[in-house]
Amino acid sequence: MGLNKFQLFRKEFRYQYLATFIVQLTAFIFGIVIGFTGPNLELFKSEKTPLKGGPITAEEESWIGSISAFGAIGFVLIYGWISERFGRKIAILLIGIPQTMSWVFMALANDVIYICISRVLSGIAGAGCFYVVPVYVAEISDKRIRGALCTSFSVICNIGIFIEFILAEYMDFRNAAILIGLVSLGFMIGFYFMPESPQYLISKRKIDEAECAFKFFRGQQPNEQLSENSQADFDSMKEIAKDHDKSESKIKIFRNHISQPGTIKGILIAITVAQFPVMSGCFVLITFNQGIFTAADVRVLSVFWSSLAFAFIQIIAAICTAVFIDKIGRRKILTWSSFSSAICLLIFSAYMFLKTNANIDLNDVTWIPLVSLLIQVFVSSVGIIPVPNFYVSEILDQKVRGLVVSVCSWWSWIEGFLVIKFYPILEQSLGLYSIILFFGLTSIFCGFFTIFFLPETKGRNIEEIAKSIGKIENSQKSSNDTNDKY
């Protein structure tokens, strides 16, 4: 059996994998940023803190944990505008500037101010990473592997979190910053040689350039003839440019297009789905994982090994998603993930309630919080966390995709900032069990919303998906009209 029998080694997919790997180095680096707070906040609060000002206060802890999200809030829409005005490639390359500078400041950090500046810059980079990168990957991918490539974003990000836990345990955070800064420079150099998204070039009526880029990502030379299947996919992309007037502003195009069947429905679905990761409680669990394990008095493993298992399971889960997303489908995975996550969170919440409010001896079952959280992080990392990152881009028409995705990203960063900033205060006033209970209930909502409102996108062109929402809506109206006659 030759290597080309394996999908990874097929010529038509190779450069899609290469471009995806390079661009998702930004996700790996932001995984480092996400993982930084778990172990390092505990270090900075202790008497062993390397900061010259001594142990940090609770207020400083909340700012270090949340300020990266705060930095992203002001730049999500800017990256969205750059992406639509100048292209996905320019927007992605610009991610590298604040990303690299953030690690320069971290390498120089000896007090809280430097750390906060570093995390603001990393948040600015993260704004572009979570908005532009999934769009770029979705637009360059063949529909047969689009789900796997899009979900690999979460795999790479989770690997970053895992690596950061190890770096924090065995390496000074300033030396680790130098290492990650070099990775950031490597990303900028590598991605410079990647083409622009064919869909974006088509939207700008640069058909010849779009065809060259499309052929590159399908492993063909510019002078080669497209295969029958590839030509059909390219022709499908060109359909989106037929009624595109370059003289119209994006807002005017959006206003004109929003009245078309299914557009409002698609936007409402996209906005809701974009909130799924926040609703699952992932921001809190990842940011404060070591503090949560300490509060639960986990005794089966040390706090470090519990956190490492937490991060490793995320990697395994994300790989499972990449392997099965195009076989099982988005809806089934999201439904299973949401309800399973809810069950685990409710079990953990019940345990913490009994531990803090009931006179019950739980010494023989201290494994419950560890097991419930590790299962929760697995099932949520399979679906409810990674899938919304690319599902939102899949269900929206190209004419409204950029604006809606940027607004969804902007609002998600605001939620992330608020949740992380006020978690320490709410945890002290309401108790950890109350917060986890809330996330369990919202995960149940995510499951039911998926069942009743989300269309399946597996194996379908992005344009076909967006059009089908309108067709479904029209068919439902027609059915209702027919029923009304009788």
C-alpha cells in the first residue's frame, strides 16, 4: 500500500496541511498564554515568587488572569476590518508583531507591570488568532478534510497549554519566554511564503490569482488543468462573486443581504454557538485549574500532575475531534459533548457543595472531583470548545461572514474577560460549587440548542451550507402555509 493511500500524504492535501500547521503556530503560542496562569499565578502568590515586589495580591491575580482577554477586546473588530480590507494573509502576519513583542516583555519581567503588558500584547495577538486563523483554514481547505484541519486548531492550542505546564515546572518563565519568542519569529517567516485565501481573492474579483492560490493548496502547478472535482469546487467559490458590487461598503452589502431567506437565522445561530465555549466554563477551568484542584483537595495526584493530566487529556480529545469530526458530524459531537460536560460539572458541583456545606466525611471519595473534571475536560474539548471556532464560519454566507464572525469574537472576548476577572470574587462570595453549577446548566442549554436549531455541515461546501439554511426556512414556511390552508 503506497503512502498516497493515506489522506495525509495525498498530493492534493499536502500544502493545505503545511499552511495549516504554520498558521496554527499562533494557536500553539496562545496555548502557552492560556496555560501560563494556572501554574504561575500560584507561584506569584507564594513566598517563592520571582517578582521583586513580593507575592501578588488577589487584585493583581485577577488582572494577570483576565487582562489578555481585555487586550483582545479592542482588536477583534480591527483584525476583522484588516482581514476584509487587506486580506487574511496580511491580518495573520500582523498577529506576529504583538505576539513576538509580548514575549520580549515577559523575558524582561521582574514585576507585575511587565507581566500585564506582556499579556495585553498576547491578547491583541490572540484576537487575530481566534478570528482570522479559523476563517483562513476553513477557506483554504478541501471539504473532505475541512473539519479535521479546522479542529487541529484546538489540538495545537492544547499542546501549547500542556507544554506551558511543563515549562512552568522545570524552567524559569523568563527563559521560556525567549524560547517561545523564537517560535513566533519562525511562524512569521514561514507564513510569509503562503498564498492568500482563494475565497478572499475571488471576493475581490482577482480570479486569476485565486486560481493560482487554489491550485497551490490542491498541490498543482499554476499551468496545470484542474481536476473535475477541483474545478467544480472552484466554480462553486466563484458563484459568491457574481452579485458582489465592489463599490458597495461592507455595511451596505450586509444590510442588503440580511433580508434574504435564512440570513437572520444563520446569524442568530452563529452568535449563540460562538458562546458555547464560555458557557462550558472552559475559561475558568483552564485559567484557574491549579487553584480549583487545590480547593477540591485532590489527593489521588499532586496538583501539578492533576493539571498536566488536565492538559494532556485536552490534546487527546482535540485529536479525537480532528479524526472523527468529518465522519460523525458536527451536530452529534456537539450534542454529546454538551450533555456529557453538563453531567460532569453537576457531579463536581454536588461534591463541592457537600464538602463545604454538609457535615459528611468525603475522605474515601476524593477521587470524584479529579475524575469528574478530567472527564469533563475530555468531553468538552471534543466538541463544545473546538467546534464553534469553525462552525460559525461554515454556516454564514461569505457576504456577512466577516462582520458577523468579528462581532461574535469580540463579544466572546468580553465575556471571557468578565468571567475571569470576577471569578475570584464570585468564588469567595458564592462558593465554587455555585459557579460550576451555573456552567453545568448552561451546558445543558447548549445541548438542546444544538438538537433543535443547528444544521449539519459535514461534507458540504460553505456556500451550500449557507444557502441551505434559507432553503430550510423557506420549506418550513411553505409547509406552514400549506397546513394553514387545511
